[in-house]
Amino acid sequence: MLNAINQTARRIPAYTIYIAGVALAVWVIYSSLSTPDPAKVLERTLGTRGLQILIATLCITPLRWYGVNLLKFRRALGLMGFMFIALHLMTWVVLDLALRWSEILTELTKRPFIIVGMLAFVALIPLAVTSNNAMVKRLGALRWKRLHWLAYPATLAGAVHFVMIGKVYTLESALYFATVLGLLIARRLKARKKALQTA
């Protein structure tokens, strides 16, 4: 079973993730137009899809521990997750608040869920900027790897943002938060175990 999954993954080019991501974004935008409140639906859906893709990206490393190698897709998934989150932010700024910058600044300083969401987005920016071979060479593998640990707190902040937006805790929001927290704990335990083995 694992061999079949890995063989199939090897045959699929990584660029298909970009094609699928852009196609999904276009579909989300198109489908939101037929709803009673397109801006709100678009904003919510883009954010949710972005969070889901980022969580999927974080799952790639633990899957590798169990023999499923999808590492070639991690960079593309991470960048597509960032794209959806960036579109989510742009929808809020342009469509929801119509570029009313004084109101935007007020929201960014007074609403906790927006502050958390913005912190998550800011943390994702250096990850997106350095997701290329040139930056890996420039930073060095170790520094690059340490920087990309930001993916965990950034995605966790995104999950908290999702929970806070809903105001009422749902199974969906709880699953997102629990999954990201579980992945973060698993990575920390794995790193600690590896450090003890090499000590």
C-alpha cells in the first residue's frame, strides 16, 4: 500500500499542486458570487481553505515517519496555503472594509481575533519569501530549517484565529486547533528524541 502511494506520488509533478491551487481559488471566487453576501462568503472560504492547506503541509513530515513520502509537494502546498491566506486578507481589506485604512487600523488594534490572524499572516511571509532553492543556499540548510519552524506557530495562530472568528466553538474549529497542536507536539517530541539519541 505504501509503495503504491509513493510510486504514484513520484509520477505526479509537483507543479500540479500550483495548478490545482489556482483552479481551486478561481472556483471559490466564482462560487461565492452566487451567494447572498459574496464578500463574507469569499473571505470565510478563502481563509478556511488556506488553513486546511497549511495543515496538510504540516502533515507531510509525520507521514514520512510512517513511510509515506510526499516531501516533493511540501513547498508547493505551503505556497498555495500562503496564497489563500493572502487572498483572504485582501478580501477583508478591499471588499469588506473597502480600503478604509483608519477603520482597518482600528480593527487591527482592538479586535483580538484580527490581531491573531494578522500575526499568523506576518509569520508566514518569511516562509513564503524563502521557499526557493536560492534562499536555501543563501541561508544554509540549518538556518533555513530553523526559520521554517515558524510554520507551526503561524498555522496554530491561524487555527486560533478560526476559532475566535466563530465565537461559538464547533467540532470543525476544535479539530483544526487540535490537529495543529498535535502536529506541533509530535515534532517537538521527535526533535527531542533525536537530540537525546545524538547526545
